[in-house]
Amino acid sequence: MQLTATLSVEQLLLLIAGLLGLCVLASKVSSTLGVPALVLFLVVGMLAGAEGLGGIQFSDVRIAQAAGVIALIFILFSGGLDTSWHAVRPVLKEGIALATVGVLITALCVGLFAMAVMGFSLLEGMLLGAIISSTDAAAVFSVMRMRASRLPAKLESLSELESGSNDPMAVFLTVALISLINAPERGALSVIPAFFTQAVLGVAFGLAAGYAGVRVMNRIRLQADGLYVIITIALVLFSYSATALVGGSGFLAVYLCGIVMGNQDFIHKRSLTRFHDGLAWLMQIAMFLTLGLLVSPSRLWPLAGLATLGSAFLILVARPVAVFLSLFWAKLSPRELILLSWLGLRGAAPIILATFPLVAGIERAGVMFDFVFFVVLSSVLIQGVTIVPVARWLGLSLPERQRLPPTIQIIEGANARPVDIHIGPDSPVVGAQIVDLHLPEGALIVLIARRGMHLVPTGSTVIEAGDTLTLVASKEDLEKARRKLTSERRRVSQG
């Protein structure tokens, strides 16, 4: 790779700083233009590449694939942390159907298109379809926020669940089809046991890692708060690698680990969630910059007509067919199914998966990569710009909720007020960490008076007899919190 061979460490760091700064600026510009930020990240990478203004030579596909995989596991973990089980549980069956049957139908439809129009074999066409089958809900929600609009809660939850859970299926199909192309003597039925093995191990390891992670976070009691960040990073890397090494789906394990942790209480949960949100943004920027550097615009133009036709087929035929066939049984109106079809934006995962055939040495892998890159770019531009108008046309667009400052988000009621609660020696919470109290979401301990001193507590702070807790709570949650702190007779959980 010529990039590191021609630059000193200082020059390389300056280059990285400049590219990251340009991407942050691009995200700001995207809100003005109404274009998803990831498109501009790709453009910045292409402009910095060998055929752009930067002239950076980068052609190492293996490094691009490794960077993409690492980025994707942190993005999935962050998405899991932000996923509310209460919100996705009502649409769990629909989400699983879209993430499995929907992905398979999309791959088959695109495979038939590639056979008829591009001269691919069925396996090559389905490989192309599997690569572009996963969706990106983050792009959808970022566009909706730009336009001060949002979707009905059911569709938001379904789109979020689908995008987080269809990446593992897309990865499995991509790897399985590559193996069938390279070893045609293997029958298609041979991949079915592998699918169930990956799914079962992914679910088992993901749930186990999530529950174990919460217990470790709450029990280890580290002196330096920054070390908790390192624990979560290690947990993400362990969840993916350990699951993959035993033959499971590491991507599914990481996503489920995030969901489990995101729906339980653990020390520094709010700050760690914000950290991983920022880390996910950094990973997206790094990934799209890397993939932008890898693309040569001169190779895209000859494919422009064919790729435009492929984008139209994916958006107008393959995606709607996948949605309607996989959800024909669901209690969703035709308008909701149409909007759900239009929400199928392509994002990070397809471009990462497009590097897999390149690394595996598939004969037409170069054409696949350039085709996928063009399709993703056009999908985000066309669907991303038109999501809000289409939602409004279907009567399914709602005004954006007012976003409160972080300190006010904790207590959403305007009637919140501080209350001092004294902890006696017989209180059931003596000796418990704050994170183990499981207070209502609308209640927060903001100050502790202890032996003439005032402490600002964290989740690991242990309640002592004689403490006076300053509790800020909404009217609805005040009595619940008071009962937990004073009159509760059961033993507070220590895990």
C-alpha cells in the first residue's frame, strides 16, 4: 500500500485529522442539503483518492475489508445499545421475517435480474443480491431528523430491528455463496446446517456476553472511570471473535449483546452509550473514507447505465416484492408496506460485503464491487432525499418530537422537583450500589450528604446508613422511588 510508504507518521496523522475534519464538516453540510451524511463521507474519500484532488494511492482490499468488519461490529453494538426491547418486542416476528426471508427474496430477485441483464450465473447473481440485501436504518432516521419529521412508532421500531438483524443474514449468504461458487461440487443444501449453527451460536453467545457484561460492569468496581470504556470495547471484540471462532455469527452476537446491555442497568450506562455512539460515528467515517479511497471513479462511469437500471430494479421491484411476500401475514396496511419498502436504504454493510468476493478471488468481483458502490450511492441519494415526501404522501409522517437537553431527558415531566430522603440503618438499600437500585427512569439521585460532606454520586456509589439522598423525580415516579429507598423489604440485587 503506497499510502504509508510515502508519508511520515506526522504527515499521516495530519492527513487523518484533515479527512476527519472534512467529514464532520460534510455532516454539517448534509443537514442543509438534505442528503445523508454517509454520501458525503464517500465523496470525501473519493476526492482524496488516486483519481481525486488528494491523489492518495490505496488499493489493499484486505485492509479495507478488515477495517469494514471492525467498523461494522462497533456500529452494530451501538445500535443494540440504543434499541429498546419494549419498542421492538411487538414487531419481533415481523423484524425476523424481514431479516431472513426478506434478505433471501431480495437476493433471489437481484440474482434473476443479474442473469437476465448482466449475463451472470444464478449463483453469481444471488451473490450480488446478497451483498446489497441489507438495509441501514440510521440513514433513514438521520434524514427524518433533518426534515423535522418522524415515522409512526411501529414502523420506526420495525425498520430499526430489521437493519440491525439483517446484516448477519446478508453476511452468511455472501460467505455461503462465495464458497459454492469456488466449490461447485458442494450442494446448496450443504449450507443449511451452517446457517442454523451460526444463528444458534450467535444468539447463545450474544445473550451470554450481554448478561455477563452487565454483571462484570456492576461488580468490578474500578477506581478509574475511564477503564469501564475499555471493558466495553473488549467485550465487543470478544463477543465477535469468540463467536466467529466456534462457527457462530459474530455480527449477530455483537448486536444481541448490545440489546441485552442496553435494556439493563449498569454503571456509567449513559456516558458509555454516548461514547459508543461517538465511536460508531468515527467507525462510519473511517469506513466510508477507506471505501471511498478504494473506488476509482473512472471504473464507475462505464457501469452507470447498468447500475442505474439495477438501482431502479432494487428499489421498485426487489425490495417491494421482498417486503410484501415476507410480511403478507402481518397486520400492516398496504400504505405501511409501501413505506417500509421505500425505507430500504442501502448503507455501510453492502459496500463492506462487496470486498468479500474481491478477497476470495471471484472472477467478476471487480464488476460486483463497482456495481454495488454505484447502487448504494444512488439508493441513498434517491430514497434518502424522497423519504419524507413519500411518507407525507402516504399520510405516515409525524412531526418530530421536541428533543430535550441531556440533563432534562432524564426527567421528562415539567413537574420534576428535588426531594431529600434520609436513609436509616434499617433501610434495605444500605450497602447497595446506585445502579442496583433500579429506580424509575424519571428519578435520579443527584447528590448525597454524608458526614457533613456532599458527594456527586455515580452508578457505582454505595449507599450508606445515615446518607441523605437528594432525589430529583417527576411526580409520577417520586412515590415509586421513595418506596424503593425507604419502605422496600426485599433484598436489593447485588448483580
